[in-house]
Amino acid sequence: MFFFVGVFPRERELAVASLRCDHCHEEAAQHVVESGSRLWVFFVPLFTFARRYVMVCANCGWTTEVSREFATRLERAATQERPPR
Ligand SMILES: [Zn+2]
């Protein structure tokens, strides 16, 4: 019996916020990204684990790890700002 099992990295951009960077001290777009590992079985994605949330500065590329609460708060604010389709 064969099982096709794989774990692949997964990245998803949650929001883009204009905030002051801790590294370059410029107010620039900060990309909030959720990264983790996703388990695939028979080419079907089952679940994502080992999630972490990072904020990447568009000006200097500095990456800062942020809390899940902070990332989801920025995601919620970004989705509320988008105009309805
Ligand atoms: Zn920066």
C-alpha cells in the first residue's frame, strides 16, 4: 500500500499596512505574512502547522516576527478598508 505524503512550506499575505519600520525608521508598507508548513496526503492539503507571523518592510526588507493577534488585527483592518466588489 502506497501513501503519497508531503510537507510543503506555505506563505500567505494577510495585509499590507503603512507603519514605521523598527530597522530603517521610515514609514513604509509593511507586508504581514503568515508562513507555515502544510501537510498533503494524496495531493489533498489537510492542514497547516508550525504557523508564524512576520512583518516584512517594503523599504529595507527587514523581517520582524509578530504575534498572531497583531497579524489578525491588521488583516481585519485591511479587509474592512477594501471597497465592496
Ligand atoms: Zn525598513
